[in-house]
Amino acid sequence: MITETNAVSFRQNLGEMLNQVQFRHDSVVINKDGKPVAALVDARLFERIRRMQGRFDALCQRIEAGYAGVPEADGLAEIDAMVGKERARARRAAGKA
């Protein structure tokens, strides 16, 4: 479960919210001026997020290196073309289902 709270309430109920996260594996989104600014999550979930972020960053670097000699406009056009092909394939597949 995800709980939303404001910063003042979070500060006043920190112990209770830590228990929610630790024992119930809930998450708490902390809002300031009505906008989310932070989240309190279970340490295991945070570790998974960190690993995924590292893998995502490595993938982005490999893609960037692969397109290093390609002008940006050409690379974006190629990506748009492939996205269009995949969407058309998905529509055809959905029509057959």
C-alpha cells in the first residue's frame, strides 16, 4: 500500500511510518506544498531500484555509444520508424486475438 502525507505530518508520525514501511512493506510518499518530493520505501525495494537504475544507466551508455557517429535527427528518425513498426505489429496481433 502507498500512503501519502505532508511533510509536517510525516515529521510528527515518523516512528509509525517507519513501522509501516518496515513491517508491512508499505511505501510513504511525502508531499510538500501539495507536490510529491520524497518517498520512504522498504530497504529491499530501494536496493532493487538502485540495481535497476545501474542497469538502466549502463544500457543508456551502450545505446549512446552505438549512436555516437549518427546525427541526432537521423537517430531519432530511426527510433520513430521502429516504434511505428512495432505499434503496427501490436495492432495486427491484437486484431487477430
